[in-house]
Amino acid sequence: MSVFERYLSLWVAICIVLGVAAGHFFPGAFQALGAFEYAEVNLPMAVLIWLMIIPMLVRIDFLSLRKVGTYWRGIGVTLFVNWAVKPFSMALLGWLFIGWLFRPLLPEAQIESYIAGLIILAAAPCTAMVFVWSNLTRGEPHFTLSQVALNDAIMVVAFAPIVGLLLGLSAITVPWDTLLLSVGLYIVVPVVAAQLYRRWLLADGGIDAMNRALAVLQPISIASLLLTLIMLFGFQGEQIIAQPTVILLLAVPILIQVYLNSGLAYFLNRVSGEQHCVAGPSALIGASNFFELAVAAAISLFGFNSGAALATVVGVLVEVPVMLSVVWIVNRSQGWYERSAAVRQNTQTEAVQ
């Protein structure tokens, strides 16, 4: 890991401050950038995400995807956490903190809307950013790609029923254009572009050419992550400054949910005997959120200035710094994880003998 990558948390903190300050002092510039969107999907943001994840996708040999069944334990754990635990745990946390503990500190008219936004956020598993987290934990890329593709397919049919059930609504208007466009822009386009580029590099100069290209692309990937942060926090700079207390209170259940679900996924992978290179991205996928879809769904259901929309935006604000902390925990605990797996394997071998 380079010096720049080793201190990534510091650069992230600096970008958050720069983004908030830029959004506050130059709101017109960010409004102009925000206008470049279709179906609530910001196109400049999509370009940055391409630059962020294409270098990671270039490393993936799609012919090896047939081996992904090897990681069935990790896939099962991630699906369980994403769809059977995360939305329901967030509903409980939202009721506990926003509906009860913090209720006297929040505007009464927005309480139910805040809880709805938290539920919408938790019902949409992350897609594109997961490739970044997986790469930082040296995760198995074929597992990550397969898990993201599977989550996208499930999300098309499961997002509306789960949100409808938890919100108690008879019908949910899913922003299908946002969902499908987001999957296309953040998954399909970069995957196709990366594989075409990979084939061209290998045909032109073999593995050495690909390694040289990746050495150039990796800093671009990190720089794109930091620019994405500046844009995200710049878009919300005014809201952060205007409502700091509300944002801090909404962040509490989101933080607890991230650590709860990532810890549960990590633990279940360890219990099931899955490799660490799968357990790491499984924990991160299990905890992170598809914030583009969540924000669009909250706006379409409750309005741009609603508490639900603000709650999903808070999810965007805490996503990157919190997920970096989970990356740090996963990396620092690798020795413990693998020692425990080795002890369990030796015990099983002795039992068989």
C-alpha cells in the first residue's frame, strides 16, 4: 500500500471539510453540477465512479467467475444480512432512537418521515462503491462482482415490497428509471469498458502491459474517490451547516446499523469457515447502502425538502468515513480471523482422525 493510500482517512477528512466549505461559499457552482442529471442520477458523479472502479474491474478475469460457487458461504451470509437483517434492524433502530430517545430534540412533524428515510436507505444494498472497499481489504474480486450483480437482480424485485412492508404503505412508487439507470451506469458500463480495455492490454503487451496500465490508473482511482467526496459534501454543504444537530442525531442509528451488520456478516463468515478475502467484502457489502437509489426514492415518495430525503442524505455523509473504519477493522483483524480458522480446521481434522 502506498503512502497516499495508507493515509487515505486523512485525505478523506480533508475532502469532507473542503466539500462542506465549497458548498457553503460557492453554492451556485454545485447547483450547476447538480443540474447535470437524469432520473435523479448525477452524470458527473457517474463519470467519477467509472474512474474510481474501472481500475479494480480491469484486474478481474471474467472466465474465473465460474469458480464463484466456491464462495457460496460468503454469498449466503451477505444475502442474509442484506435482505433479512439490515432493513428490519434499521426500522428497529429508527423507532428506538428517532421515534423515542431523540424525539424531544427533533421537529415533531418530521419524526415519521425521518424513520421512513432510514428504512429506505437500509433497503438498498450498495453497488459501485463496494468495489472500492473490497479493493482496500484485498478482497476476492470475483466474489465481490458476483455478489453485487446478485444484489442488483434481487433489488429490482425486493426493494419495493420490503420498503412497503416496513413503512406500512399499500403501494410504493419505485423510481424504476433511477434504479435501472443507476445499475446501467454504475455496473454495466464500467464492467464492459474494463473488460474491453483488459482484453486490449493483454493482446497488445500481455500481463506486463496490464500491470503498467494499472500502475497509472490506481492513483486516478483514488483521486476520483476524493473528488467524489468533495462533490457529495459540496452538494449538501448548506444542509450540514443549517441543521447540524438533526444530522448528528440521524447519524446515530446509521452508525450503529453499519457496525452491527458488518460485524454480523464478518462473524457469520468466520463461523461458516469462509476465507478472509471473502469475509471482508461480505462485511462491507452487508453494511453499505445504495445511496443514489435511496435519495431518489425518498424524494419521489416524500418530497425534496422532507425529513426522509434528509435522512438518506445523512447516509451519504457518513458512508465513506464509516466504511473506511470498517475497512481498517477488517484489515487489522485478519491475523485473528485466520488464526481462528486454522484452529477450527485442525480441530475438525483431529475429530475425523
